[in-house]
Amino acid sequence: MIVFIRLLALWVGVLPAVLSAQEPSTPFWKLVPTGSTASFRGLHALDRQRAWACGSQGTVVRTLDGGETWTRHAIDGLEQTELRSIHAWSTTEIVVATAGTPCRIYRSEDAGASWAIVFEDVDPKAFLDGLRFWNDDHGFVFGDPVGNQLAAWISRDRGRTWRASSDAPFRMRDGEAGFAASNSSLLVYGDRSVWIALGGAEGIAHVLMSGDAGKTWRRSPVAPIASGKSAGIFSLARSPDGKAIAVGGDYLKPDWADGNIAILDPGSATWRMPRERPPRGYRSSVVHLPTPFREHSGTTDRRREVRSLRWIAVGPSGSEGSSDGEDWYPLSDEPFHALSVALDGSVWASGGSGRIAIGGFN
């Protein structure tokens, strides 16, 4: 933010031209009709043609044709329940987790024709925030602390059973918890590494880090991002070379761009601000693209590469892209909650009012 203000003072005479040059020359998101009014915060794309999403009113939907058509796969009794976490192995095998009461994980092996309850916490304070899998068999789920102790479980059988990740629960700060805004406050990588993004407690935000699948934890303070009742880190992403980005802010201040992003360089123990422009406001999801999108401009017979897109962040005031995580430029003003990158490199976004989109410069 400080860098942006200084640039504004220096470039006041040419700023409109500079910003115009940074805006995408072609639309990035292609909205697809879902026929739903649900708010989709859980999203798992298998490839550019096949994806699952879950959201409010117990809604679970699936597409097999790139979003042209969607089918709904209801879970009986969850008409008033939020589903915010999701993982899919295929077009038939899937798990979804509730956010709130009842606190459950459901699993289907027949494309949602039937659902089995594979996890349940009957404590009235139980609330699941994120669910991820390292590989086909091993998964991790965490929730709001109960009695100021981290609630976390692991699965070793494709989500069919779950057990506590540690015999020595980790103690949290008063008010500290994760945010279930996009199923991306939880990051898993490698074979056993897991990070949990936190907020809620007064002060600065923290990331919990474990290298042994949640048996033990260490704190990593994230000074650029403030923590509070409605503020903190909402999403984490990491590149294969070890660069990590945390995004968030205050969801009650969606246009506030101060303290909404932090970067952890490979081998570093300290989070820092980006060197140039941050995203334009509170952001609920960030992803790294293993295969970059490349935007071009000019005529079809003489195309000029403009930029290579490696990172995307989304929130209620729009989305931004970056080639290096340091300078973020607008992709769209369309509001989204969540992002998912498929194995083929395609990227999907989901949001409120049934909104789902596929990304890519066309």
C-alpha cells in the first residue's frame, strides 16, 4: 500500500495510461450457467470439462461438459446447511463437509445418488473449516477450536474413516480460529506437510505449520496481515519452489486493500508485504498455477505476449492476477469466493448467486 501511494504521487500525470496498460485486454473469466442460486464456497475441478461444487442450502452440483449443464446431488436433511469443503477423486467418488451444525463429513461413491456419514462431531461448538488430501488415500480436516484446543483429524483410507491427528492437542489463542470462506485456509503439500491459516484473535495473524501430518505444530507469525474478529488469513497457496502467499483481510471491509496479502520466500522464516501493488481488497482465495496462462494482444497474424499469469486471488470486489506475486493487476470485477486448479492446469472460480466460471484468456 505504501509503495502504491508513492507511485501515485510520482505518476499523477500519467497514472490513467499506466493502469489502462495493466488491465487485461481480453476477459479472463467465462461464466457458466448453473441454474442455482446457492453460494458456492466449496469447489473441486477435475479438469476443464468436469468439476464439483458445494454451497448453501446443502447444494452439491456436478458438470461433465465444461459447465454447459449441471446436475444437483442432494443430501437429505441438509436443506438449511452450509457445505463449504469438498474433495473429489472422480465424477462419482466425493466427500463434502458441513460448516456448522450438524458437524459432519459425507461421502458418496455413486455420484451423489447415496451419501454415507463418515465423520460426526456432536459438540455444539464444532465447526469444520477446511478439508484437503495429500494424495488419493491421505487427507486432513480441521475445525474451530473447542476449549481453545485445535480440532484436527486425518484419514488414511480415502476419507472413509477419520481420527484425531495428535494425542497432544495444540492450544490456540483466545478467539483464534480458521475461516471457512473457500476451503483454502488449509494447505497440504508433500507427503505430510500441512499449514493452517488463522485469524479471529486480536493482533497479527498466524499460520500453523506441521511437517508430521498434524502431530506437532509450530507458529509462523504473519506480520503484514492483521487478525481480529472478522479479519485474518483466509487462504494459502504455495509454488513448487517453496514460495508461499497468504491472502485475507477483513471480510467486513471488502474494499480495504491494506494488510490483505503476505509473501513467504523459499527458505525464509519471515512473511513480508509484496514489493508492488497488492490485490484491491479483502481476498478469500488464492492459487498458484503450475502452467501459466499467457495473455496476448495484437492481430491474429502478429501476436505479442503481454504477461504470464502464475497467481490468482479472488474476493467479493473482484479478482487479480500476478506473474510473480509481487505486483497484482485486475482480471475482473466479478465477485467470487473460491478457486480450484485442476490437474490439467485449468482454473475455476465460484461465488454467490450460483456463480461459477472457467478462467483463461481467449
